[in-house]
Amino acid sequence: MNRVASGLLVCGLVIAGNARAEAGDSSAPAHRHQFSLYLRGTGMVYLSDARTMGGAGGGIGVRDTVDDRYIFQADVSTLGLLGRVLAVRAGAGMQWGTGTWRPAALLSLTALAGDRLTFLTTAHPTPINGPAVSLGVSAAPARFSLGATQLSLLELGVGVGPELPGAGLALHVGLVEVSASF
């Protein structure tokens, strides 16, 4: 009986050692991050019953692409035409494809601060102060990857923001975006 118990104990230790070695096996793919810096030319506008703000301009941002699919990014842009506006945007989404064409879709939180046109209404008898914040979706159908460089020629976005009472509509057009990985 002792020999059987000893044999089972040895077999159990060997199996447990193999299972532990397989669990620590580094052949499982780790999450791969690809960081990039991008420059963009954009147009944004926020429209509500109480205020209008936005314009056209350019910006700079950083992006982390995880496993060549999931996108996390943040950027800041300066806009003109309706005054001086600062736009800050953070987003997360996905890109598709494995070749040169890499379309993407993002969920973005955007804040616009600065000059604006203010409208006084019965619902808003005083001007709304603070940034215009919106949550929206963007699609970049003309996005291309060429090695460590990406080029996006058109990005369209729409969002909604709270203007209590009521809501605001945010529209975004990314004209060109060029990024380089580091």
C-alpha cells in the first residue's frame, strides 16, 4: 500500500509540475501595444438652443493600439472661425483589416472650451458657462496603414451633449490625420 501511495504521490507531483510549467509558458501571445503620435486637421461644431461653438483647425494626439485591433487615443486641437476654441477629445474603439486599408470606429468624449455664440431663451435665460461636453461615435472609413505610418483622409462623427434643459448636437469632420508609431 505504501508503494501505491508513493507512486500516486510521485505521479501527482509530476502532473502538477507539468501543469505549472504549462501555465507559465511564454508561448501564449501577450498583449502588444503600438504607441503612435498623430497630427490632425479637423472641423468641429457644437449646436444647441443656448450656444454654438467650434470651428476648423489642427491638433496633436497620442494613440495606443492594442493587439493591432483596439484603439485608445487622446488629442487636443485648436479651432478658429467662430473665435478661439480648444477641443479636447478622448476615445476608444476598434480598427478592422490586416492589410493596407484599416477602417476604424470610435466612441469619443469631447469637450470644447473657449469663445462661443450665446443665445438667451426662455429655457436658458442666462448664458451657459463651462465647456460643451459631448459623447459620440466616429467612423474613419478611409484609413490606411503603411508600415509604421497611418493616414486617415476622412473621419465623420456625431455626438450629443447635455444642455439642461435640452441637448446639444456635436458634429465632427476629420479632414486629414497622419500618425507615426514609436
